[in-house]
Amino acid sequence: MELHLEDIIEDLGIGENVEQVRALRIIAEHFMFGLEHQLLLYIAGVGGTGKSFIVKALVEFFRRCGVSETLVLSAPTGCAAVLISGYTIHALTFLPK
């Protein structure tokens, strides 16, 4: 699976961004090692810092591993949800409007 990760980093051109690669590796290694404890990782940044690139890379990683159906993506705003092809947090958790 390490090959998948390196290929994705190269395919998406994120190898130059150390922080994006670090976040991707943390999540991918947690999955690859089969760790059972829940991974909680908060990826912050203002618009345009590449958070969506990390999400797209993770979606591709899980797709290449054959487990993309286990992912559900959400974001705090409608615009952010559209960018990652996900749901708003409210829609996903059935919170009242």
C-alpha cells in the first residue's frame, strides 16, 4: 500500500508541500497498520491552503485500497462540502437547521 501512497503524492503533485504529505501519511499509516483506536486529526487553515488536496488524496488512497465505500466526507459549510463532494456536518448528523 506504500506504493499507492507514493503514487498518489506524485499524481496530485503534493510532494513539495511537507505539511500535506505529513497529514496524508499519518492517516494512511493509521489505516495500513490496522490500528483500532480512533484517529482524531484536525486539519486547519484559511482558504487556499490545500486542505481539499489532502481530502482528495485520501479519497484516492482509499479508492486504490478498495475501501472507498467506508468514507463519508463532511465539511462545516455548503461551499466546503461541495469542494470535497461531501455533506455538510448538519446534513450528515441530522442536526436541526
